[in-house]
Amino acid sequence: MKPEKTEFQDDKTGARVIQLTDEPCINHPLYYLANSFGPDSSELVFASNRNGRYDLYVVELLSGEIRQLSDVDGVYPFSGNVVGGNVFYTTDKGLVYRNSLLDGRTDELAARPGSGLGEVTVNATGDLGCCLITDEGKAGLLVFRTDGSDTSVILDGARALYHPQFHPTDPTLLIYSADPPDPRLWTVRIDGSEDRCFYANQSDEWFVHETFLGPTDRVIVSCWHRGLLEVHLKTGTIRTIREFSAWHISANPAGDRIVCDTHLPDIGLCLIDPETGDCEPLCHPNATNQGFQWSEPTPLVADGEGPGWATMTETVSAESAYGPQWSHPHPSFSPNGKWVSYTSDHTGHPQVYVVEVP
């Protein structure tokens, strides 16, 4: 496809920014808790409904050349995750797919017809994947082998849960999120054992958007309306990294830098030193940052499939409780740590951007 890229400098920080898409439709990288970049960080996978339905596409950062990757019905646009030379994703048909970035080969890895599925996480050894599964209003975690040989469901109906993430070095350990009235932060083994809350946030601690800080047991989390925190997975020890309007957060692979977008107030994308809390402005996406609940003092309480599930599968184009998700920047590092991807709808349509990390 014809390149759509334009390049400019952020008008406040001078950072190099590349806009990679320009179609008047919905375009965005994969979910910020997953990886959107190819192994050498030279290309990026994004979701777009430019052909009347959502599919996954690949864009070369420097040339801007775009090619279509997926060609299946019902792709969940925020479900993908690039691991090695493959992208894993789910569909509204209850299917888990893997596509090769090299030759485009498509493999079906798991099938749960009639169920809803969320974003995919893959373990450190590459042999297991996991995603949210919902069925008849109840949520669980679908664990599957990446060779397509087996699937199982754990925590079926246990609570309103979502956002599973494999531990960066322990291949049988997951963390996942739960909605109020349950505490937010949980961990479990792939067989459903050792299911426990590793920090019970209180009613005045609105925790969102947790993820691992590099290849460690340290979990970073946004305490909404307060700041960026760290919780130790094993001990539950908590500390404040920095008090400010951190929103969606992710760490580089080494765990020595955090990037976040900000909201209420929006001061742009920021780079944070996790040890000192020092903050450096990166760029200013000027996204619309929709979602009426963010201005409230407390989150919604889970009802049925839960707000988290609604967030991942939304098809709304108007403002909702926490979105639309494509109106949020969702910054995320490339594997080499030299780029950060994000979304901005400031032009009237959400588009894919990368900014060079100084």
C-alpha cells in the first residue's frame, strides 16, 4: 500500500515524531500492555477498519510501506500481541490466531465458539498463551498451547477479571486485573493454583493499568488521581515512584525507563526513571482522552461481564465510561527501547504514531 507517513518535531519538546497512518478511519497500535513492534523494532503492527472491518496491518517505520497481515472476520482490534516473528490475536468468533510477520501464514490455535476473548499474552518460553474468556456473563482465563495442541480454562466465574500478563521470566505465573468490589491486583498459576491478591488496594486507591517493570517481580501501577506506584509481586511492598497524573503506563524491556500518557491534567507523554521518579516530557499527542468515569473519584463496580471486558471489546464511536480506547494515547516501547508508539485522534480520526526516545 502507498505510504501515508509524515514526519515532524514535537512543538514543545523537539522530539522526532512519525505519523504512520492517515486514512480517515480508526487506526491504532495494539494494546499498550502488549507489543506492537517486530523483533528488530523496524516495523509495527496496527489495527485498522479502513476496509470496512478490522484487520491487522504492518507498517515499516522508515519507508512507511503498509501491508495487510490478517484476513479473517471479527478481529478484536486491541487483542493482538507481537511475540518473536508472529502476532497472536483473537476474534469475536471465539478463535485465537497466529500470523507470521515473515510470510503471513495464519494458524488457528484455539477455538471456543460463542465465547468472548480478550488480548493475548505469551509466556517467556513461548509455548503457552493466555487471554480473557467470557461466557454467559462469567469471566475466566483461557490458557492454550501455542502449537495448538491443548486449551484449558482457569478461574471460570471467579470474579470480573481481565488483562492477564505472563511473568517476564516465570513461564507458569500470571498476573491479572479484577474489578471492584474485588481488589485490583492478582496472581495465579496456569493450572489455577496459587490464586491470590498480592496487594489489596483500599477504597481510596483507584488502581489501574498495572504491568511488570522489566524482567523482575516489580509491578508498576497507576493510582488514579494520585500517581505512579510500584508493588512487589512476592511481598506486597508498595512505594510511590512519583505523584502526578500518570495514566497508561509501560516499561522498556530493561525496566530502567517507564513511559506514560497523562490525563487530568494532560501534560503529554512522559519518561520516568523508576528509581528516582525523575520525569522528562517526551511529546504531546493532544488526544481527546475520552471516558466520563475518569473525572469521578471512584471506578465503576463490576456488573455482569464487567467494565474491563467492555473496555476491550467496545465498538462505540461516542464517549463511554472509559473510552473509546482509541481516543487514548496508550504509549508503549519498542523492543530496542528507541521508539514509543502511541495513538492520537487530534486530526479527527485516530492515527498511529511513533516518537523517537532521546
